[in-house]
Amino acid sequence: MNRHALVFGASGFIGRHVILALDQTGVRVTAATRDSRSFARLSGWLAAHGCRAAVDGVRVSFDAPALIDGDADDVTEIYNCAGAYRFGMTVAEARRANVDSVRAIVSFAARLPRLRRLVHVSGYRVGGQDPATVPWSDELVRQVYQRVGAYEGSKMEADAVLRALADQLGVPWSIVNPSSVIGVSTSGESDQQLGLAATLKEIWRGSVAALPGDARTFVPVIPVDYLARFMTLLPEDPAAARAAFWILDDDTPPLPDLLSLVGRHYQVKVPRLRVPVPVIRRLPAALTKADPETLTFMSSDRYPTGPAREFAGRHRLELPDTVESILRWADHLAAHRFGAASAEGPARRFTRHAGVRTFGIGDPGAPVLVLPGLPVNADTWAPVAAALGHARVVDLPGLGLSAGRPRDLPAWLAALVEETGPAHLVGHSLGAAAALEAGLARPDRVEQLTLVSPFFLQAGAPFATRLAPLTRLYLRRARPGALSRLLTGDTSHADQLASSAEDLRRARVAAHVAQLLSAAGRERWRRDLRAKLGRYPGRVHVIVGSEDPLSGEGRALVDTLGPRASVSTIAGVGHHPQLTHGEELARTIREHALGPHISADGGGSGWRGLPR
């Protein structure tokens, strides 16, 4: 029989991946969405993720008698991924989103002449409800929803309603009870920020004072691509009818160990103190920062995973390595700033160079590499890098989202140039010094330097920047508006600097910035960099703002480089043209750039340039 799948909740996290899994097996898909805009966004996402076949769309209204606005008589399978996954709902809101929608879908499914299976997404903490209790009495609703919260209570009621109503109407069903669904096993991709993802965000920020739970606290996970593939196999297996499957990895580390694992991967300080779950439940939410509805998930319970393992084995579906999946997911969350950064646009990812976990935006093989200055990050340069074309911008060690420390810079830059082979280095402020050191160490690989606001060719910074402890204290507390005023003279660029302000509050980033700002004021280092610029054999393009010009000594040095050096001045600009005049800056860089090709042959050695 030709398969035709109808997916409810198609634009959601699980629904999108179910469609991808169905497409990979050649199943025709119709996506049920609430409006045309939602369907357009879904279509764009599917196309970007390699969906091969066109997906049909129908509008769904759970209040309408017909449910959808199209013909579905040839539908062979329904996937119910619809519902509301959020905490803080009222009982009425939760029941309407998660219980009433189930009733509507089951009733609709009963009218389809070719339906072979209704696959419903329940949950590992709510599955296995007794259909004999349906309809739930007002007292039962009150007790359950009060005990576990509106979200979990509605999912429990929905599980019971589906079983009862489907059996009553003769609808063949299968239920999946997944644990916490994390990102794609191979890439970590996920836009789900609730639950465990929110805890990882606190780990990343270093704001967790103690780890929740003990060695028996079990919050299992499952990658979304594995769950989606499992679901698409169910309609083809007669033995899976009227069966529920708990889909999770029994070997998921206990919650404190899982969080410690991620913390070590993030290279942030992980607290040793562990607080038992009963204690957390007694503490005020303002102190624990935990939503009361999430506390029921912190349990030592185990689940009947045997049928799911047997089913997967029968269909040769292999569970990905859970630890690797968790770490890829953790990387994706951090790289996308836990939902604050758009998943659209240039790729955002972590790579490793000389052992340093490095954040970058753009293609790792791009011939143009941008190194930001202080105290900003790669995100502030991303629009300029995108305008340059095939370019990548990375955070230096210990800055922005990158791990490591300033002392890692020499080995890191040597490895970065060796492994990625950029032809053109664009360095801003402190990044200009790093670009110079890398270009001088490997002139066979680096064909051109573009030095934007190179501090060592300009007037010295104010004496206050040499007072590292005071600088660190100020930067850790600086808000985006204050940072914008400091760097550009007004607050209009606060939005561009919001991520930089957040980074400066994380771990030791502000301390590293203060250390490097102090070093940049030392005349010995500035003099050493000027001498090195004189020895660099490649093309040099210097860009400054009219409000932050070259010093007389800097201009004289550039003049001695002859025709291989040029200077561009952007009118009305200070030290940070990427913030105030990004388009003009990108155009200036492009107009003076050589071809994006460079030989990747030759050896080379490391360098020792930046102060330790």
C-alpha cells in the first residue's frame, strides 16, 4: 500500500524531524499547520535540511468540525505531534491544547477509510495511563493537575483519552513515550530551550551554585532524529498496534554527572556541591531558579524500555552514542546562544585548534578569516563577514564564546592558520596584532592582511585601561547601552552589543579582556608589533576612522612599506567601524582585497608574540 502521512504539529521540533524521516523513506507527507505563514516557515526549514519531495499543506483548526480544510481519504498514517510544551499554563489552557486536540484528532482519524495507524507522542513520565478512568472526574483533574502541574497533568489525561477513545472508535494506535528530546545526534541541532536545555544554559553561564540531585536522579534523553525514525517505522509493523514504547537511553548519566560532563566540555567551573531533590522542592523558586513544574522530572524512577529496544533491534535501528549526542547538542545550544541567535544565516559552530575550543561563524574553509578586537565578539563582526562573501569570523581564546586563555594565542593562531589556510586575515584592534603575528609566521599561507583600527599604529589608550582590576570590574557589570556609549559615543548600538555584554559576564572573559587591554598599552609590545609589520612581506591594507586616525609614527611606518601597503580612512568613524559603518567597512575591505586563492603548501613554525 502506498503510504501517505498526515502530520499534526508539523512545524514543531518533533514534527519537523518526523517529516524529514518520512521523506527519507519515500513517504508522501501532508503537513497540518495553523496558517500559511507557519507552513511557509516549515517549507523553508525542510528545504534547508534536504527534504527531497514537496510537502503538501493543509490548515488545521481544532475548533472546526472538519479539523482540516482538505481531503484526507487516502491518508494511511497520522502522526500527532501537536500540543503545547510549556510551563505556567492554566489548567484550562493545558487541557484545551493537549487533551481537546487529542479528542479531535482521534475522532477525525476514525473517519479515514485507509488509516493504518495513529502514532501519538506522549511522554516517559505520563505514559501508561488507564483508559478506564476516562472521562476524568473534576476531582481527579484537580488532584492530578495540582500534584504534577498543568502541563504534565494534561499530557497524562491526553494519554488516557487517546487510548480510550481510539479503542472505542476502532482507531489503530501506537504511542511513543520519549524522554527529554535533545538535538540531532550528528549535529546537535535543536531549537527547544525548555527543560534540560535551560539548565545547560545556567551551566554555560557559570551561575549554578550546586548541582541538583544525586547518583540516582535519572533524567534520560533521546536524540530527536532517532525518535523520528522510530515513529516512522511503527505503521509498517502490525505488532506495534495498540502498543506503547518508552524511548530513552537507560545509560543516560545521572543528572549531576550529565551536568558535570557538559560543564567540563564547556570548560567552565562546575560546582561540587549536590543538593538532593527533596531539598530543592522545599526551597523557594527564586533561590533554585527551577520552575516548580520541572521538579517532578527529577526522579530516580526507571522505565519499561524493553519493548522499544526489541522493536528497534527488529528493525535494525541503532541508538546513537548518548554522550556524544549530548555534547553535540550542548555545543549547538551554546553556539546559538540558547535561542538568542538565529539558526538562519551563516553556520555557527565550535571547532578545536591547538586544543582550544573555538567559536566561529561561517565556513571553516573560507579564504577570509576575521579576528575581532576588544571587548567585542564574533557576533558583532558577523554582518561584515557575511557582506565580504566567503568569510569566517572567530572569537580569540578566552574571548567571546571561545574557551582557553590569552596565553594560548600563539599556539592557537599557528594551528588555526595551518589547519584552515586562510589567504586573507582581517584583524580588528587586538585582532590586528594577532593577524600580524600569524601572517608573519606563515607568509606562505597568508597573502594579505587587513588591519582595522590597529592599536599599535595609533595613539596610546588612556592610562585607565592599564588598571586591569578596575577594567574587569567595570566590564563585568556593563550593560549593552553603557558598552555602546563607551565604544561608539551613544547608546544606539546597544542591540549589536547585547551578546558582547553577556559574554563579559561569563566566567573569566572580562578578566581576559582587561588583561589584554592593559597589555595593549605597553609601549614595548606596541614597538615590537611595529617592527614586525615592517618585516611582513605580503600585502597590507590599513583601515581607520577619521575620529581614530593613525599616529604620526604609525603613518610613517606604513609609508615605508611602499606600494604593498595602503591606508583607507572612513569619515566620521571611531575605533569600532564594524558597529557604526558596517556596510562601508565591508565595501572598503572588498575593494582592496586580492584574489581569494592561496597555496596551502609549505611548512612553518609557531611564534611568540603576545605577552603572557
